[in-house]
Amino acid sequence: MGKSLEELATEREAALPGFRKRLEPLRSLVREQPFVGGATPTYADYIPFSLFQWAGNVSRIPLLAADDPLTDWCDRVADLHGGLARRGRMAPSGREGL
């Protein structure tokens, strides 16, 4: 049988390091270039960014460390379109204080 949401929530901090490690393929891309698609953003940037955007709205636990290259990438994507992704409750990357 599965676990309740409450049970899963108690395990989230322990699961965070493993989650962050699984982001390495995406992280390696944005270490080498500003966006997933290269020098300019493409649809390939918006897909993973949307997951960080969602997480930033439903969780108080930052998914990314402040020094993670993905944090800078999330900031670059959030700044697109006049910073539309930063308006209202939206908080890219799940970081606190955005």
C-alpha cells in the first residue's frame, strides 16, 4: 500500500539530496550555455522551468541551493518576457525570498 501525503511530507528533506543529484544532466547543460537550447531560450527551457515554478508555489522548501547553476538559469528564464514569471505569488526554483 502507498503512503499518505502527510507521510511523504515527513520524508521530503531526506529525499532532497537525491533529487538534486538527478538534476545533473540539466545542470551540466546550463553550466556550458545560458539556456537549455543554447545561447537563446527555447521551448526546452520552459518545460523544466515550469516544474520549478510549480514547486516554488506549492512548497516552502527550496529545491535548489543558492549556488546551484540551475538557480541562475531559473533566474534567467524568470526574467524573460519582462519578468512575467516573477509576478504575483510566482517564485521560480523554489527558492525563498524571490
